[in-house]
Amino acid sequence: MSRETPSPLLAEKAIFLEALDLGPEARAAYLASACDGAPGRRERIERLLAADSAASFLDRGAWLAKAPAPPPEVLEGQRLGAYRVLREIGRGGMGAVYLAERADQAFERLVAVKVVRSETISAASAEHFLRERRILARLDHPGIARLLDGGTAPGGSAYFVLEYVEGEVIDRYCHERGLSLGERVGLFCEVCAAVAHAHKSLVVHQDIKPSNLLVTNDGRVKLLDFGIARILRRDMEGLDPTSPYAALTPGYASPEQVRGEAVTTASDVYSLGVLLFQLLTGVHPYGDEASLSPAAWLDAVCEKEPPPPSVAVLRGDAADGARGQLARQLAGDLDTVVLKAMAKEPGDRYASVEHFAEDLRRWLGGFPILARPASGWTRLRKFARRHPVASAALAAVAVAVIAVGVLSVLLTRQNHELDRQRAAAEEVSAFATGIFQLAEPGRLGSGELSALELLEEGERRAFDDLADQPETRARMLDVLGTAYLRLTLFERARAALTEAVRLHQQAPKQEPLALAESRFHLAEALRRLQDFAAAEPLYREALAARREALGANHTAVAEVLAGLGELLLAAEGPEAAEPVLEEARGIFLGSVGEASPQVANVLYQQAAAAERRRDFERSGKLFETARRLTEETLGTRHIQYAQCLYGLGVYHFDTGDLDTGGDYLAQALSLQEALFAPGDYRLVQTLTNLGLFHSFRGRSALAVDYLRRAIEQGLIHHRDQPILDRIRLSLVAILLDRGGLEEARTLTEELIRSAEAKPDHPYLDSGQAERLMARLLILEGDSAEAERMARRLLTAATDRPRPDPLQVASAWRLLGDTQLELGRLDEARAAFDRASEANAGLPQDHPLQLVSLGSRVELALAAGDPQAALAAVRRARELAPNSLAGDPVEEAWYQGVEGEALALTGDTVAARPLLEESRRRLLELLGDQAPAVADADRRLGLLERPAG
């Protein structure tokens, strides 16, 4: 319903406003006349009038539904379902919230119990609550306080049992910790992620406000109270539409909520806009809440436009200088984002919470926002800020403002050359402006374009519209290629930047710095694609050009050195990388100082280099210094900070502190999911490492879930990236252990095709995928075909000019495994002997030595030689106690084979606890479909065999 169409609620609003100014007798007569013929209207308006007469109505929620509250139920000490009420911890318009604990002591848990007053809901609404409770229980997100249970209290009130969250209200948390704007926006993006999750489940919150958002001690946001949520697809559960007088909090209710119109996800977008306004400014968009009457509030929400945050902040409590600085930071993009979210009409707001969050992520990352048209220069300036370049006297020349910071015209030129460069820059600006205007609603379809769609359209137009302007097209392709880089779309970046370099090289009059810029960006794309051989010469050419034009100590030189150092670390190792990284750090220290994101980034790479050298003491210090500098300069809600958390997680993995590493990775993932768009390469990396962490900890079901998510994210933009095959390898290994053979076969077949298509695959050696297939065949019972495959792999591994000992050992061991399954024990023993010979150069505690001993154990048991099996088990425990202790699956397997050997010797008393514990742990770790669990059942059966 539009604002121009009268609604029953607007008619009641007019009656209400008129009645406010009348005395008691005149008011009664007026209401009798005005409400005649409209059932329930007078009662509703009288409730509004009663609310208006109470003090500070804006401090209470649910004012439209609120009647004078009856005495509260005495619930302390009472039992509600499985929970015992301890004490009241809060009270609002719809009821009270209590702290409770499990009454049956099945396990220790504190919960929050929200009791909804019985008189606030009708019999039909009670049924609504029961149905809604089932729907809300489906919401499962780390940012949403989970609904655990519910029912009816002794007095007839409905109650919800919710996850108990200890934390601070979000606005107080931001204020008391003095969070920067970036940190506040990052925290708010986490709120958006939680609300967006609920919207995907077709649930609207309808009461988003600071008191429903708590920040825990570890900085995680929890969204509370979906108790008045509206279910969008009511027909799915048979729900009747809720009353236009549904409970709401006036300070955060959208205009359509106040008017009693249809409520959609756009209402939550509005409430989130109000919340963000307050978090950024410290004031409410409509001023002093307590001074407004309901009538004034209705008028403000429905009719008056809120001031921009940059204007509102000037009436805050901060010192004058601080307020002025904050206003300058808010002016522009943040003003635009907040006001778009708070638009009066739902259709004028962001199309979804995800669109809202996307614009905020763009602001955090320095990209132009998509919320409004702006001049080309404004948008290009935003891109330039992401790639700061020093300019000499010609900094005002337009070319220096091109989106990705094209370094050109930095040396003195003749006037006609300056004019030519200025004209080229104007062409790029005009072209970019036309592309960016596509982000306006209503262009190229009904919705806003995503960043990717915008770039794709820009690339198409660069080829079509600039065909006769090669210089402008080259610069624009550099802009687009660098944007693809920032979105981790490396293949797209390579294509655009390769063409940019080609056009620069073919230009009648080459511009060395423009060419160097495109070469540098192309090198960055190739490095991320792990095409190191192609990337390195491009880095060195860009480095030489910048040194010649700008001098050896320019920040733009350090920028190239940092990228080159990262490449050398990956391609050649720390010895080659560290001198280059140290030179980059020295230049940055002299130009931008230690407290800078640039220095923090180089320290991160130096930490990684030290870690590669196993210098963990230095590595740990550098990682922590990089994290601290990033926090000081960019805050804790920034992409670079998330990367620091990721680095610390991997560092702690490598030093054996798996749990600390897992904690850091979980923090990194939480921040990345709030800041990154789906499919970001860094999300894929973090999900993968979390999967491996849970695998190492024996939590195979969680490991499978994280690795599947990593592949799902990778397929969005990185379908052809080799990293996906590396993830598939890990996932297949876990699936084989868990008995997920069908999925494992599908993935293994994909790996074989990938290995055949990419002979130089960085993660798949010549037989890795085939070895997995052979293992799968053994588990499927086709050991004969597995043996044939093992022999082919052995031939391929040994016929090379320089055979890899590890590949040779793996092939012999696989052949032995197949022969063991086929019952050819002598052949299996010979194959295992050859595998041991190939492994002779490895340290005795190497994991592959443990694998070889495991094969010896199985061979001894199959041959009926339990003493030899026990000797091999003891040898494994002596050689690799830490490896066994750190791998719960391997430890449980060794328990089982030790128990089997003891049972075969007749010592069933010693065997029983080992076999029972082994089965219990394997079942817990791998699930009931795991082949190892079936094997454990077989071993337990040995205890029932008669002695002798």
C-alpha cells in the first residue's frame, strides 16, 4: 500500500491526533462519534491514548499492543519443561525474561526463558506462537541466539527457551570501547549476516534494536528475540496474517509497520538503517526520543526525512573537534548508505539485507558504493585510494586518479604531452562514469547490479565502445583487471590485464609507467594463479620501470617488491624472498612509517618466510606484530585483519598447537563471512584449513562439512583453480575413512580427469588420483582391479629418469595392500619390503614410516602371527608417540589391532578393553558407515571364539 492510499490505520491515526488535544469528556464524545461503525477502533485508540499519557513511551517496546500490565507472574523456582527458573533478568512490553537452568541435571546449561503475557495474545495467536516456535527453531546461525524449547507456563503464558547470551548491548559496546567507524561497520556487517540468514528461512525479525543485539566477550554479535517474528510464507504453516497492531518498538519500526501495512524483509532493512545510524553517530535519527509524543513520532517516521548522519553527529556529545572530524568521515558514502536503508518507501531501500551489507563491505574495502549515482571523479577517487601512488608536480593530472592508480605523467613533460595525457584521462573518466552509472536501480533490469555484473558490463563496453581508442581501452582494462583482482577473480583479471599490457606495448608512443602498472597488476594475477614463471619477469620489468621513473625509495617501488617477495617465497623459498621483502619493508618504513598497513602486510609475508624456515620464534613474533599494526591502522573489522588471524591460525597449526590454530581460523572465518562476497578465494582457504583442523582432531563429520563448503565456495568463481583439487583430495581421504564411497568415487573421477588435463598440476602428482581410486576399489571389494591399477602406477613411478622415492614407496605399498586383500601374503610381504627400502631415507618418526608399520601389523595378523603384530605396534608407539597422540583415528586403529593380536594369543582379558574402546572411538570419530567400524566389530567377535 502506498503512502498516498488511505489505510484504516491512517484514519485511526487522524482520530488519535485529534483526540490528544481534547479533555476527558470531549474526548469520550468525540471517540463515540468518530469510531461509530468500526468494531475495535475505539478500544485500539484508547490504548494509544493511555500509552501517550505514560512517561517516556519510547523506552518501552510493543507500545501499539500494550495495555496496563497486570502483576507479574511469580515464576522464580518454578519448573518450565526441563528448566527451573532462577530469577528475572528483564521485562518488556510483551512479558518478562528469566534466567533458568536444566532441572533434570542431564547437563549443565543456563538458558534465557522469555515468557509472553497471556493477555497480550488471543487464542488464535497462541496457536500462531506454537507454529512459529517450530519455524524459529530451524534458525541455525552463529549470530542468532538459538531457540531451544518452548511451551505453556502454569498461568497460561507462552514461553520460549533461548540460548543464554552474556554480553553487552551493541551500542554500549561500541561506545565504551571507542570503536572506529570501520570497526563499527564491520561489527554491523555481522548483524546483517545473521538477519540475512533469517530472511533466507522466510523469517522477518520485526524488532531489531540495540537491546536485541549483544556482543559477547570475544567480540561476536548475537541477535536475540525472534519472539515476534513474522513468517513471510504464512500459508506454509497455515498462519493468519498478523494484526496491523502487531507489537513493535516505535524508535526502530518502519513506516509501513507504523501504518499497519504489509511487512516484508524491507522492514528489517529500515530498522537496520536506524541501528547503523545510531552506531555511527551516537544519536537517534529523529532526535531526542523521550521528548516526542506518539503523534510526533508517527509524523516523524512516516513523513519527515531523517538528517544525514554527518549532520546529526554534530549534535552529539563528543568534543567539537571530534564531532567535526567524525562528520567529515561520515559525509558522502556512509550518509548515502544509511539514508537509502531508511527510505520511507520499501521499494526505495536496499533490495535485501545482503545488498545493504555489500555496500558497506565496498565502503570498508575502498570500492565505490552502488547506492547512488556519483560523478566519475568521485568514483575514480575511491579506486585511487585503494592504490595510493605518489605524485610529483603533476599529481593533479587526471591520469593519476584513474581507478587503480595508473602511474603515468609523473615526470615533467612538454605542454602538448600534458594535454594529450589530460585528454586520455578525461576519456577514461567519462567511460568509467558511464559504467558506474549502471549501478543505479532501474538500469539493465529491475535490481541493482552486483560488483561482478558491473565489471562484466564494463569489460564488454571496453571492447565494443573503445575499439578505436586503444590507449583509453588499455587504461580501462587495467581498472577492470585490478577490480577483478580485488574480488579474487584471478582468471578474469588475467584476461583483462593481458590485453591491457598488449595494448600498451603496441601503442605508437609507449608510456613506461602505464605499461609498468599493467605489468605489475598482471603479475599479481599470475602469482595468485601460481603461474610463477610467467609472473616473475613481469614483476621485474615493472620494478625496473618504476625505479627509473620514480627513484629507488618510492612507495610504488616497495609495492612491487612486496609482490615479488611473496612470489619468490612461494616459488623458490624463504632464502630468495627474504632480502626482497626486507628491502620493501625498509622503503615503507622511510615513506609511510611503521604504523602503516603496508608495513604490516610485509611483516606478514616475512612471518610466513620465517615459518617456512622453521624459525617459529621469529615467525610468531612477526605474525603478532603484523596483527597489532593492522589493528592499530585498520581496525579489527578489516580484510587485512582477517588475513592476520588466518596467518596466526596456520602458524599455530605448524607449531602443533592445533586448538589455538583452530580458534584463530574460526575468528578469521567469522570476519571473512561478514566482509567478503561469496566465492572469495580467502574464504575457500580458511574453510579448507578448518576442515583439516577438524580432521586432525578426529571430527570427521565436521571436516567433511567444512571441505564441502570450501568446494562450494570455490566453484562460484574458481572452478578451474588447482586449489579445488587439493581440497577434493583431502575430502576423498576422509570420505573413504567414513564409508562415503559414492561421493568419494564422483570426486575421485573428477580428480583423475583434472590430472589428465593438467600434466603439470601443482597438487596432483602423476598417480595421486589413481591411488585414491585404487583404495576405493579395495573398499568396494574389487581388489583385482585395484591390483591392476597399482601395477600401472608402479610402472609409471619407476620408469621416470629420476624416480621420486616417495611415489615409488606409495606405489609398492598400494600394491602390497591389494595383494593382502587378495590373500597373496608372500607377494604382499615382498611389496611392503620394497616400500620400506624406498622410505629408507626418511626419519624414523616420519608419518610414512607409521603407515608402513601399519601395513606390517595387518600382514602379521593375516598370517596368524600375533607376536609379530604386537612387536610392530610397540615399534610404532616408540617411533611416533606424538603422531599417534595427535591423530585420534590412528590411535584408535592401533588400539584395535593391538587388541586383536592379544585376542589371538588367547589373552582376551587384556584384549577386551582395547577392542571395546577402539570400536567406541572409531564409531564416534567416523560414523557407523565407516569400514574401520565394521572391522572393529569383526575384532570384537574374536572375543566370542572358543579358546584354542
